[in-house]
Amino acid sequence: MIQDIGPRHLFNEYHEEKPSEGDTCFLFRDGQILAASGEENRMEYPRYRDFREEDRKKFHFVYLLRVDERKCFLAVGRNLPEEVQFTQPSGFSFFPVNIFRKAMPKYMAFAAVTAWHLNVWYRDNQFCGRCGKRMKPDHRERMMRCSCGNMVYPRISPAVIVAVTDGSRILLTKYAYGNYHHYALVAGFTEIGETLEQTVSREVMEEVGLKVKNIRYYKSQPWGLSGSLLAGFFCDLDGDGTITLQEEELKEAEWFEAADLTPQADGISLTREMMAKFRADHTGE
């Protein structure tokens, strides 16, 4: 999956420091990231040295994380929410953030999607939700602080990915919205007061009208595109397998035999890994 970058390691501890010339600087705009595209989906991200001196003054460079010894910063316009006018470094242009699904090297794709998660959090917490004053970053930890005493930490939303199975059959769905048009598994966010297992049962009932049993945890995955922590579960059909589609969420849902599945684990998504595991467990391939 995208977080499996060994032997490299992502360190997310916050440090207050300024970028050096060779440090990576992620810059996002309107759901896009500044990058340079090379052969075989290789993406390069600008270094601090790539920004002109006069343009550096237009941004705050906020420390995000490091991969091994490579430090990564977020370039945030000083005049938010106004769009910063600057000279794009030579060879760089803006790409949709979903390039992370295929971008290489994978360890930098994981760093970039984590940077997107934090970018959204910084963007959405400029002002205090309690008193309306401008928030300021804390100097010791990753937190936004208000003079009224309100403290806001990065938000992580728990969600589930659910493989509903019936013997050698698995339930696959297609979303009614968004940019992902391939078959996927039932998925949804955990509501207040719910356990993850209760989320599994509720989401399956809401989206396809089925009861499930024998709910089994598989793996988890951080998914920065939606600011989520995904928890994968396998479960068994309990009773009738007739599907009742929730059309506001899904445009398609149907049962597939394991031998008829074609998706392979892509090394990125929990969904694809779970589908590939189900096929392998039932076909031996």
C-alpha cells in the first residue's frame, strides 16, 4: 500500500525550522500540486532553491515531515485566501493531486499525499471556530492556537473499507460520484458513537441493503486524499443476498466470483489489496 515505503521511513514529528536550499517544498493550488513529470510516472517536486528570492517572500514555508533525511515543507501564501502570484520554477507545472496513485518514487508520493492532508487542515483552520479570530501555529507541536484558548490539532477521520463475501463470491460496487470509476468495496465514515464494527454493519445495510456477520479486521491505511484512516474488514453475508442499491451513493453493486476478478494489488490502495487477497485465497493464484 502507499504507506509501505520500506526501507525508507516517514517521520511526521513537528519541528519549527526554516527550509534549506535542497529541501522539498510542496505547493498546492485548487486541488493540484506543483511538480515536474518524468519518464515512467516519475514525479519531481520543487526544492527551496527552485523558488526565486522575490517569490520566497510571498510564502510561509511550514515544516511538514521528512523521509529519512529529506525534509519536506508546505508553501503557504502569506495573503491567504488570495491566490499567490509567483513565477513557476522552470520545468514545473500543476497536476491533479490524484497523481499520487501512480507517481514514482512511491516514498515521495506518500510524502506528497500526507502533505496534501496537512495542507487541507492548515487551509481550513485559519480562523477560530469558537471566537472567529485568526489562529496561529503553535511553536512546539503541530497545532493551531487561538488567543481565546482554543487548540486545534490535525483532523483524522476514521472510515471503513468492507469486503462483503458469500463463499467464493464478493460484493463489488461503483461510486455514483467522484473521479474513481473502477469497481471498489463498500466504504464509509464512522459516525459519532459508533465502533468500527458497527460502521461496517450500518454502511453495508445503507448502501446495498444486506446484513453481515463474522466481521473480521484486516489492515489499516492512512489515506490523505480524504484525510482518513481507513480500516479494512472482511465479513460474511448473513441471509438473503438480494441487493438494494442506495442510488445516492452507488451507481452499481453486484456479486462476483473470485475466479472472475481481474484487479491485482497495485501497491497503493487497501481496496485493491483486499480484492486481490480474496481472489488468491479462493483460487490459489
